[in-house]
Amino acid sequence: MRKLPAIIVILVTFSASQVRADEGMWLLPLIEKLNIGTMTEMGLKLTAEDIYSINQASLKDAIVIFGGGCTGEIVSPQGLLLTNHHCGYGQIQSHSTVEHDYLNNGFWAMSKEEELPNPGLSVTFLIRIEDVTGRVLGKTTPDMTEAARRDAIMAESTAITDEAKKGNNYSARVQSFYSGNQYFLLIYESYSDVRLVGTPPNSIGKFGHDTDNWEWPRHTGDFSVFRVYMSPDGKPAQYSKENVPLKPKHYLPVSIKNLQKNDFAMVMGYPGGTTRYMTSYEADEAMKITNANRIKIRGERLAIWMKDMKADPKVNIQYASKYSGISNYWKFSIGQNEGLTRLRTAEKKAAFEADFMKWVNADPARVAKYGNALSLIENAVKGRAEKYNVSQYIREALSMELINFAGQMTMLEEALASKDKERIDGITGRMKRFTENFYGNYNYPTDQKTTKAMMKLYRADIDPKYWPSFYKLIDTKFKGNTDAFVDNIFAKSIFVSREKLAAFLEAPSLKVLQKDPAYIVAKSINELGASVQKDLQGFNADLSKGQRLYLAGAMEYQPDKTQYPDANSTMRLTYGKVLDYYPYDAVHYNWYTTLDGVVQKYKPGDYEFDLPQRLIDLNSRKEYGRYAATGGHLPVCFTTDNDITGGNSGSPVINGNGELIGLAFDGNWEAMTGNIAFEPDLQRCICVDIRYVLWVMDIYSGAGYLLNEMDIRN
């Protein structure tokens, strides 16, 4: 590896005792220098080489990116994979019908032949990480414009990734860290034959639904089981009956030993994004624009969807995954705003910024380097506020299912206009394949109601100068009647049904497409969106530059504080311990929950808290098998003080011996500020206990044969 850049040299010179064990999402190649001492003191029995190695099998070889936004782990020599139920929800939903409702009834393949393929799903293994900061930043100069700097970095990054991919089947990317002050090359290998092995029913896997989401105490069996396959010659391959189960470099042994408070716990996975170095200006923007808009817009959309989902089992299956996808961060935004207000996060950041500027202004050299960092951020955030608000309303409110689908026909319009038959055939072929998935998960009456509500909301909240041009049609042709305008779209558009679109794609016509009411709306939204994004470019460039300078300066200002990079969907390790907490005055939350607690929440027939009778009966008879804790209860979930965020869903929780003890799946309500400011006394990682996972698989579901593949340690 190259010599560490100055920014990392600063990090590794501090004593291990200065590192807060429960805060930080750490880069694996730096664990030996930064963390291994503290981790060992806390109970880790492994070496840094056991965790991350490019020369031998290590823990990182059992951890995968699952799909596009979760983590999974390999738990058997036959490619068996665990992740969260909510991570596999889209695949579970895609296999569900009213006749075979795997969402509500669960599913278990009783042989490999019964495992279900999932087109489009892949898992990705990390091969190695390499520091390329010197090479990337060596192509930049201090006097470059942000655009020129970005182009130089992109060109060099492309050259680096091209070299890394030569002669192999790997993928590669160069990733920015510390707001562009450091760069790493990450090499990956992906497998695209991933089959569903099993899932508990919603009444276990999503027990508590929205009410319990982001809450503790939690009683959710949030897991699902998949298997990764490879070609007979051991390489990644598309789905084929001839493929064989993956032979992984490493898989995690599973511990069903008793857990105790203060036991060592580490989490490895792919946290999506944090903004811990966010300024007070950005925190204010997050509260007043990003979160406020998300709460309002998604809240209205979710209310419409839920009403239809409760009224029709078919709609419930069609919209279950989509509903889950947007409700998660709707509730998160509510909690984060409450937390940012309660903890006065913006005020604390502003106080730090004032001290930072005193330090900067005390030295002309520092003024030259960092003097305008905060002003760049402040001016960018305040300058873009109006258009940033509009851009979010376009993404959130004007993102309507039928309209979005129609908007994907832009390339077809261009091909039809050019009369390029080969291109036309290629585009129509792709659209024919895509329509099956779209219409299989689409209910036009639900979308029709949603479209009306979203168009009215956008009109009510956004200045007319930012209205897409279709609003002129509403006011002229339909005399301001939005409902009539939308009804006309759903009566006349070729996109409203599978049959109409199929007929169009057999004989595509430029005139028909250009006159289609849904396509007209989609184009007007796309045009406005492109215009607003263009106007935001200058502000965003200044913001990026300010963030880079501010972070570099802040790290120089605090030489005794170990600074870890913000999460950015790269593999990280966090470490801490199994721990309870005190969320409010005179309130104590224990660190684990039990199956008795699940039954205590039971509400017959309730959408969120209903339970299968079999689970109730097994609990009443205390049929816990070898998965019971010493006290005689069946553990369900537990909390640790590990630092996690979105993307860590499905991440393995690992004990000091490198054994799997649970799956991370959520954070707690009292610490919704965690992406912006870590609160060590409050922040907890909510995990499903591996003993509950195995109990559901074995005793509840009768799929105990799968456990024979695993290395289960008593």
C-alpha cells in the first residue's frame, strides 16, 4: 500500500484510549493502526488480519452488499446467506400472489430445487481496498475551479479503475472520503444468481410494522434467507439450473451461547451515508426543508396507499414493498427533527464553528487556507434554498407511478423522430420486458388517487413560477379542475394498462407518443427538473468546496480527536458492547426482549400486531429447544452501542470470537440525530438475536435441515 497521506497520519498517532469505542464507522485497512488495541481490551480475540486481509480468508469475505442498499452475510460453505426481512422484502413480494401469499404466510424451500430465483438481484463481495489519494489529488492544483478539479479527479479515477479491472471479472470504483480530501480504490466481485430460500411471515418478519419502526423495545424477527450460486467452474454467472451453490472464501460460524450485558460486539457492513461533519447551516436546511417536506409529502401518499392496501389483499401485495420503501425514512424524518430540536444540534454546531473561526483568524496562513470555508457553505445553503425546496417537491410529490413510467419513453421519442429502426426495436424490446414488473405491482385506481393528491399538493405549496407546464393545461383546457385533468390521463393514456402499451410497442408511433397525456406531463416535469438542477449547480459546487476546506481545517484544529470518515456505502466496522440505556428521566430500557413480550403485544386481526396461532402455542408450551437463554426465555432482539446507519440493515453482529450473534436491523427513536451527530448515551443498534432466527427456521417453520449446513457453536 502507498504511504499514508497526511490526513491519515494525523489519525493514527493518537493512543487507543482516546478512541470512543461506541462511535465511528472504521475503514478496515486502518483497524490495525487505529482500533485493534481498544477492541482487544474490550474482548476481541481475533487479529486485524483475521478481520481484513488480501492474502488469506478473513471476515470481510463473508460480508456482502445485498442488492442495492443492504448488507448480508454468508453462513455456510454452501453459500447460504442471511439478511433482514425488510431487505429481501422486494423479492418476497415479487414471488407473492393472492394464491401464494408469501408475505403473509411465509415461505421455506425444503430442497435446493425449490429455491426461487430473483432476476436483477445480486450480491457483491469486497476484494480489496487501496489508498490512491496521492495519485488522484496529484492531478489537481489549488487554483483549479471546482469543475476543473472534478474533471481531473474523474479522469484519473477512470484510469485507475480501468487498470484495476484489466484481465479479471471485477468491478472497481474510486471513492471520495473526508469530503474529497482522501480517495480509496475499492475492488468488488458480484454474483447475480441469488435465490430465495426462506422467509418468516409478515407477522414475524415485520411484527410491529410502522408503529414499532425505529422503536425500542422491539420484537421483530427481521430476517430472510437466500443462497448464492456460481457456475460449475466457480465463477459468477447469471441464473442457470446448472449453477451450483457458492463455495465462499469464508463463512461466519453461529453462536447460540448466552449473551450478557457488556459483551463485546462488532458490526461489519455497508452503511449508506452519514453527515457527521455537517455545519449548522446544513443542519438547519435538513430540518426545515429536507425532513419537513418528506414528512408532509410522504405522509399524504402513505395514507392513500394504506387505505387501499387494507381494502384489497391484491393491492396489499402489490404495494407492500413500495409502501415499506418510503415509510421508513418518513418516520425517520419525524424522529430526526424531534431529536435535532431536543438536542439543540444546530446550536452546538454553530458554537463549534465560532470557535473554529477564532482559530482560523488567529493565523494569516490559516485564513488563506480555510478563511472562506464556512462562508462558502453558508452562502450556498442560503442561496439555493428556494430551488432546493422545489427540487425536493419535484422528486417527492411529482414522482407518480404512471407518469414516471411514461417519462422513460424519452429515448423512444428520439429514436422514432430519427426513424432509426434498429434503435427503435432495441428500446421497445427493453420496454416490453420492463412492463411485466411494472404492471404486476401496479393498481391504477390507487395511482389515480395519489396523482390527484400530489398534483394539488405541489400546486398549493410551490410558487407558480416553478409549476411544470402541464398546469397551464389544467387551467385552460380543464378550467383548473385537477381531478378532471387526471381522469383524462387515466382514460386516454396508452400507459394505463398492459394491453394498451403492448399494442403501442408492437407498432410505435411518434405522433401517438407525443400526444399521450401521461407522456406530456412526464416531459414537462423532466424539463422543469433539469432546469432547476442546472440552476443548483453553482451553489452545489461552492458547497462541495466549502465542505472540503472546512473538514480539512476542522481536523487540523482538533489534532487530538480521531476523525473517522462519514459513511458512503463502503465496508465499515464498528465496535462496542451489548448494552441497555436510559432514554428519559426515570426510564430504563433493558438490553433484550423475549418471545413473551411478542405475545404481550398481540392484537388479533391487527395489521401490525397479529400473530400466527402456532407461535402463540409454541410460546405457551415454552418449546424453545436449544435456543432458550439460561433464564428459560427465548430471546428475540437485543441492543448494542454500535454505530450504524441505513445500509447496515442485515449486517452481522459478531462476538469477540468472530461468531454471528445477531443481525442489525434498526436504530432507536431517541437517537434519530445519529446521522448528523452521534449521541453515545442514547444511540443504540437494534439487532435480532440469532437464536430467535434459528428458532423460527427450525422449530416454528420446520426448516431445520438448513441448520445442518451451519457451524453452530453452543
